[in-house]
Amino acid sequence: MVNLIWLLMLVAGIVVAGLNGNIEIVTRAALEAAQNAVTLSFELIGLMAMWLGLLKIAEEAGIVSLLAKILRPLTNYLFPEIPRNHPATGSIIMNLSANILGLGNAATPFGLKAMQEMQSLNKKPDEATPAMCTFLALNTGCFTLIPATIIGVRAAANSTDPAIVVGPTIIATGFSMIMAIIFDRLFRRIYNGRRG
Amino acid sequence: MTEIVVEISRWAIPIILLLIPVYGYLRGVPVYETFVTGAEDGFKVAVKIIPFLVGMLVAIGVFRASGAMDLFAGVLNPVLQLIGVPGEILPLALMRPLSGGGALGIAAELIGSYGPDSFIGRLASVMQGSTDTTFYVLTVYFGSVGVRRYRYALALGLLSDISSLMAAIAICQIMFG
């Protein structure tokens, strides 16, 4: 699916630009995007280092394993193939907590750590495991308590009540998280017929 | 309400930066040394995702800049009108899974031109706050561990995006419509 969407975006873009007579826009957009990708990943280095450093302290101090222990019934249900006490669980929990609090820049480092740990359980290293798919579905459809960025944008636009969108966002993301879990269960069943 | 939420988001990171090291120190963790050990991984991961990010951002960039995305929005527009969704919101809905920065730009623009307290302004805010940049997340997360075959992850992510979009529209129509 990703191959097809990737190809379609390129083909549609080039055809439309060609028909509109401004094909040079394709060249510019492509080169700019390629450079942007590198800038973006370099910006990630500092954030990654900072949050992974804090995560390591939290791990050594026992905070992560405490959280993992409290939420074990939930993670066992969502990720049946991750063994008990595996470090992946702790990173998954840290990532989802950061997402819920609206701390986008902390969520990514924790999430990438979780991916590394899930990859250590992967028998086919170039293929996504069911646990990874579940994790990404939870991530993109994550429950959000504080949509911090958009509150900032609304406040800057002189809204009479910038935070009025918090309630609807909580309801919408709560719903989408439930839907993500339901869809995930369906896909798991369709794709491998395995238990869980 | 507003003030509480704004204060929480202002304090969240400083409090985390305070609590974790202090608690760690009290538990006998050599905090600075541990921090540095953990931070080492940052560079490796960032470099590893570059090819994945270049591939995805180039396709998205061409799709956007050429006007193909706007054309696609024009085709979808009549369908959305039927269920009472203002057409102005469609570019945001299409951009949201592709590019976080792009979507925020469109949301800010909608909030600016229709007003933050208009129906469109509120709907744009809820949509921006309740969905995620699925393509970016998949690209970066899978890229960081070298997974190239995504299996059903993209379909799953997009389905969950569509359901949060639908939920955002329904809730805004009930509460603000």
C-alpha cells in the first residue's frame, strides 16, 4: 500500500504540474523537500539526546518499571506478543504518556526507543510486527488531554476562549483511540489468524 | 479553564526536567553520567531515518506544490457538503496525515481568516489537535529500525485518522454548530 500511495503522489503531482504548464515547480519542490528531510532529522538529534538521557535516568530510578507494572493489564491486552518485563513496555508507556500530555517533542524519542526494543523481538527485521502496527495505531490515534500547540495558535489570534477546544478534543481523541484499538484487532485477525 | 490548561502546558516540561533527576538522585542514580549514556543514541537514530524521510517528504512535497492536492480536494468537496461539512476545512483534513507543519499552517490560516471563535475556526482547532501526522510517524518510526515492509500499518493509521476526523466534525456540529 505504501508503495502505491508513494507512486501515486509523485505521478499525480508531476502530471498536474505538467498540465498546468509549471513543471519547474516539481523540481523545486522535490529538491527543497529532500533538503528539508535532512534538516528535520538533524533537528531531531538534540531532542532525541535530551529525552533519551532523561528516559535513562527514569529507567535507572525505577520510575519506568513502576509505570509499566501499574499498566501491565492494559499492555498485556494490547501487545500480547511482548514478553512480561520486556523493556519495550516501559518505552511504549512513556511514549503514550507524552502523547496524552501533548508533549510532541518527547513522544518521538520515546517512541523510537520503543521501536528499537520491539525490533529486538522481530524475526523478520525488514517487516513490521503486529506489536509495531498496534503501537503506531495507538500513536497516531492517541488520546490527547492538552492540545498545547493549537491553544497557543488560538490565543495568538485573540480568541475569547482559546481552551474551549480542549473538551471536544478529549472526546474526539478518546473515540479515535477506541476505534484504533478495534481496527487493530480486526487487522490482526485478518492478517494472521493468530490468537489475540 | 483556559488559564489552568495554559499553565499546565507551560509547566509540564520544567516539572518533568525537575522530578526525574531529583527522584533519580534520591534513589542513588549517578544522574549526570546516566543522562549522558542515554543521550548517546540520539545521533545514530536521527541519521538512520534520513533516507526514509527524504523519500516520503519528496513525494508529499511534489503532490502539494503541484496543485494535485487541491485538485483532489475539489473532487471530494461535494461529498463533504452533503454531510454538512464546510468545504474550507478540506485542505486541512487532507494535509493533516501528510505534514504536521503544513497542517498547522493551514489551521492557523483558517483560524486567522475566519476567526478563532467561528465554527470553522473551532473545527479546524479540534481537527488539528485530535489527529496526527500518520505518514511522518510511520516513516520516522519504521525508518529508525530499518523496517521497509509496513504490512497493514498504513491502512490502520489512516482508518484511525478518518475516525478521529469524523468524530471531530460530529462533536463540533453538536457543540458549536
